[in-house]
Amino acid sequence: MTNRNRLISGDNKGFAAYHWERTVAGADYLDSQPDLITAFAQTNPGDMSPHVDGPITGASISERELDNTRHIGLRQFDDAVAQLGSATPIGTGIDVRLTYVDLSSVVVHGEYTPDGQEHRTGRPMIAAAMVCGDRRGRGFPRLSPGPKPVLGQDIRGHLPVRHFDAGVQAPKAMVLPAHLLNRMHPFVAGDRSRAAVRVGRLYLIGIPGEPTSSRAYGCAHGGIDRRRQLADVLCVGYSNAYIHYVTTPEEYLDQRYEGGSTLFGRWNCLLSCRPWRALPRQCETAVPRRPAPVQGPTNH
């Protein structure tokens, strides 16, 4: 479905579940408790546009969105049914760990950065690449993605952007500080939770946003004991809150839609901080712990 849809919709995953329950199994939840309940979960959604037959371009996007939703949903249904024969139990036991971090003031140590240097995050900033739109939907005119000043001018001379924020956000073409929007209506919060959930041998890493595939892979690879299989570790987006996108530092430099929507700057290492990496390992040891409250700048 595109951003011009005005109906409540479960999109392609909702159609996959509906098709399995209603069309294939004949279940009717309005009549009685169904014998079958299905759910198609979302993992790392940051760069997962479901263009299964290649790019969808031109005016055909909105006209075909229902057909596209049905087609992509059926693809997921077919794949899920094909895996039923090889499915194995995930074991027993449930555990949860939760922590809070002020994402606008995180010190990221060199062990987590590509250049080995210490960096910081900053206050959330909206970029031209975030609001200009892309193939999936329209945005604001006269704005375009890429690491350049907005409308050919130095944005720091026209908006209340601190020099520190400009450096942290570079090379983002900043349009508006998100904290100004927060004064009118809640847009994004800096203090956000991160969670780790263990269900049997399956580990779910909860991220309050949309990590890209590469960022989520780093999350899964670094957050769990190396003796475990990566297939048993999933990064789950949209968990508990929403801070928009989370890219790798390299993806951020391109300033496409995903990079422009990474609000806290290039070093928004939401998935690469010591306290976060400790969460799933605490699940492994099953040591009871209580989450600590956010206190000033967070040093990771």
C-alpha cells in the first residue's frame, strides 16, 4: 500500500494472514473461536520495500496497490506453508530485558565505529531526504535526497541549528529540528527503550524504529554469544516506540530516504552500545535485573 491509501489496512502481511485463515482454513473469527490463528511478523524493515517483480514506477503505483498487496501477501503465504514440514520446536522458557537510553546524547566509543574514533549523537533533525518522497510515495516539492544544502543554501544560516548539531548530523541536508515539532505535537522522543526477549532458543532484539538489513545484521551478530546460530536471533523493528530509521554510518552518508530519516545523526548507534549488547546476554544467564532510569548524557 502507498502513502496515499486512506483505509485501515493490514497491508501485505495482513493479507497473508487473512488468506491463510479465511480462504485456506475456512476460519471465521466472527462466528466462533477459530482453530487456526496466523501472524506474519516484521523483522528489519528499514530497506525492505517489497518490490518482488522489480521497481514499481510511474502512475501505476496507486492504481496497482491493492493488486501488489495481494501478490506480495501470497508470496509470503506460499513461503510460510513450504517451511511447515521443516519447522522444529524452539524450546521452552521466556525472559525479557529492558533498558532506556537518551538517544540525543550518546557517546559512541571507537570499538563500535568504522574509523575507530569516538563520536556522539545529537538532537533529532529532519532532513530533505526524509520529506522529499521517493518511488513509494510523493513528498514535498523542490526537495531532493542527497548530502547537500537545502535549496542550494547553507541551512545553518536560516534555522536554529547549533554548530554541534550540524557537525553530528553532517552531511544531512537539514530542514527542521524535530524538537520544534515536539512543541506543537509529539513527534519523536529522545529517551527510548530497547528490549531483548528470549523465547526458548529464539532471541528477539526489540528496536523502536526501522533498522536496515545491514544494521540489523550487526545487531544480531554483536548482541548474542557467538556460539549461537544467527538464525535464532531476529531484530524486530517498531518495538515499543518509533524513532524512524536506523542506518549504518556508511548508508547514512548517501542521504537517501533511509539515511535522511535517521534522526539522531550518523552515529545513531542504537544497535551498537554496551548496555544494549548486554541485554540478550543477561537473558542467557537469567540473572534478574531491573532497568535503570535515564540520567543525563548516556556514555556508551
